[in-house]
Amino acid sequence: MPRPRPPQKMPKALDAALKAAGAAAVVEPPPAFELHIRPLLRSLDREQMDFAFNLWHYPDVDPIGRFTLILNRLKSPAADVVMPPPYSGGPWPAEWIALFERWLAAGAPRLPLAQLDPASLTAARIAGTSLVRLTAMANLPSAGHVAWIERRFAEEVPFSPERADEFVLYERLVTASPAAVTPTPVEDVLELPTGVATVKFFGANGTFPVAVT
Ligand code: HEM
């Protein structure tokens, strides 16, 4: 059976705000760790650097200090200092280093989790498939924000960090919108191994187990 088409994800309020304000109103928020930086770090990088720190884990203490140390290595002109080392795929292309630098200059932001309405969460197996339809209502800071569901990346787990049964809702500002905030429906169809009876949703207000129907 072919995979169903992904649902239309543009919330109505955002669509209206974008049309009213025109393309110029689309804002470009700074890069975010989970969206633009962590995906640049390979499993090999994470593993080899484990003697010093977990490269996939955003540090709880002094993140700017850690990421400044990292930037200095990424940018180093010395072949025996630059990271990743030239003998294992390094150094990064200049565009990646510029992105990292821009992200750090913006204060090394993370991608915020969305506030979830726990009563709204559902996970419905699409019969006879390895797919599940996940739905949630998110309370976003403004009508100019979007939220989406993706598989949780468990940064503490070295080799298979993408959890089969855990999903996270992120939010992101897309356009400055004066429109009133209303709960925003968020939905997607994602893979879930057959036989899994419960999934977990991760949001800003907590982690919520939900039975698969
Ligand atoms: C983007 C990927 C990487 C980043 C951001 C990175 C970053 C760093 C940093 C910040 C240090 C200094 C640690 C300290 O002073 O406490 C370091 C040291 C080191 N890294 Fe990496 N690393 C990366 C990938 C790798 C890989 C793939 C390897 C091995 C194949 C590696 C091997 C080493 C070694 C052996 C040292 C210690 C020797 C030295 O100080 O030059 N790194 N790395």
C-alpha cells in the first residue's frame, strides 16, 4: 500500500496572516541547534569526541563556552588542530562553518518545544501498515508560529538516537502576526513498528504517553 500523502500543515490562521502581510513578512529566525547544527555532526564525530563531551548533547552548563571551543576547532587553519580531522572527512565546508558562526553569534538558540493540550493527543494505527496517524493541539505563542511532529532524537543515546515510539513537537516563528492565538491542530503520519501499543509525545509542558488505537 503506498504511503498516504502528508497532511496539509499550514494552519489557517498562519495562511491568512501570510496572505495579508505578503512575502516580505516572512521572518527568518536564527538557526537552531536541533534543526541546523546537530544534523551536521556525524555519528563518527559524536563517538570519537566522547572522551571530551557528547557532541549531540546541548550542554546544561556554559553552552557558549563549549561551542566557542568547538568553533575554534572547526575554523582552525592548522591540519593537526582542525575538527573533524582531515584524516576522517574534515574540515567542514566554509558554508557550514559560517552557519555555525551565525548560530553562535545569535546566542546558540535551541528549537523550542510546543505547549501541548494533553487531552488532544491521539495515535491511530493505519490498519495493515507500519504507519500511525499522530494528532495534537498545540498552544502556540502567536498565529505566526508553526508546530510540527517529528521522531524524538535521544541525544543521550550514542548509536540509534531516533526513538521508534517517541515523538516531539517543535515550534518555530514563521511570520510576525497580530492575529489572535488559537489552539493549532498538528498532525502527521509517521512510521511506527507493528506491535507498539503506546507512544510518547514530548512537549514544553511534559511527556505524555498515549495508547495506540
Ligand atoms: C565536527 C566534529 C568534531 C568536533 C566539533 C570536534 C571538536 C573537538 C574539540 C573542541 C576538541 C578539543 C577538546 C578539549 O580541548 O577538551 C577536540 C579534540 C580532539 N578531537 Fe575532535 N571534534 C570533532 C570530530 C572528531 C573526530 C571525527 C575525531 C577522530 C576521528 C576527533 C578526534 C579528536 C582528538 C584525537 C582530539 C584530541 C587531540 C587534540 O586536542 O587535537 N574529533 N575535538
